[in-house]
Amino acid sequence: MSDQLQDLLKRVYEEGVSKAQSEADEIKQSAQAQASEIIQNAKDEAEKIIAEAQKNAAELGSNTESDLKMAAQHTISAVKQKLTDVFLSNAFDQPLKESLGEVKFVQQIIMEIVSTWKESGGKITISKSMEGKLDEFFLKSIKSDTTKGLSIDFSPQMKSGFSISPADGSYKLSFTDEDFANLFKSYLRPRSNQLLFK
């Protein structure tokens, strides 16, 4: 009887161990399957993140390149504009300033303008720096009957040249070194650009 009990216990024990081993194997296989799925999902997610990052990096690179090209073009345009301005300023600013500082030149321009002035009355404003340099004959010529009462004023606000306006002050024609320089520069800027930057 003891042997039978021993056999029964041994059989129960072996069945329990076998059942436990079987369950352990199932748990192990399930865990391995879940681990494989988790690893695959992680790899898929990593690949997706890497693909997105590469796409973003490519877009950023393309945008940066485009922005750099645009900035380079703007910089080149600004440099060309500045060089053209310097070129034209060297060509006109100082010579015009000197010319409008020469009494005979200013007198000649004023007389040409006044001789074609068709308004009845008005005012001519001359740079204060010219006062005392213009001779009496010239001033009397401006005030003669042909100009119909044009008055002369010397202004410290006017650095060079002169301006002329009708009696009602509805407009003013200005003839300063800056005005002449801007006029010449506006006409010569396109041609200067062609000469400087073929």
C-alpha cells in the first residue's frame, strides 16, 4: 500500500511538474511573441520617426538653401545699388556743388529761368551764401519789367542754388545741387548699372 501511495504521489508530482512545465512553456512562448511584437512595433515607430526627421531635414535644407540664395541676391542687389550710388555721387555731387557755388554759373541759370518765367510776380529765393557775391546789375536785371515784379530773397535754409515760385505760392521749382544731382542720377542710374555690371 505504501508502494501504491508512493506511485500515486510520484505520478501526481510528475503530472504537476509536466503541467507546470507546459504552462511555463506557454507563458514563455507568449512572452516571446509579445516581446517580438513590441520590438517590431518599436522598429516600425523608429523607422517612421527617422523617415519623418529625414523629410523635415530635407525640407529645412531646401528652405535654407532657398533663403540663402534670396539673401545673396538681395545682398548683391544692395551692393550694386550702393556702388552705383557711390559712382554717381562721385561723378555729380561735388562738381554740382562747386558749379552752384560759382557766381557766374548761378547768375546764368537764374537769368535763363527768369527770362522764360511767364508768371505775373513771384519770388526767387537764393542761397544766403550767394548774398554779396551777386552784382547789382544782375539783381536789377531780375527785378526788371520783363519779370513782372519778381522779388528776391536770400535764405539761410537754402544751402546752395535757388528756388522760384509764383506769387500765390502754389508750387515751387527748386534748383539746388541735390536737385540737379537727383535729376541726373535718375537718368543715368540704368546706364551706370549697365556699365558697372555687364
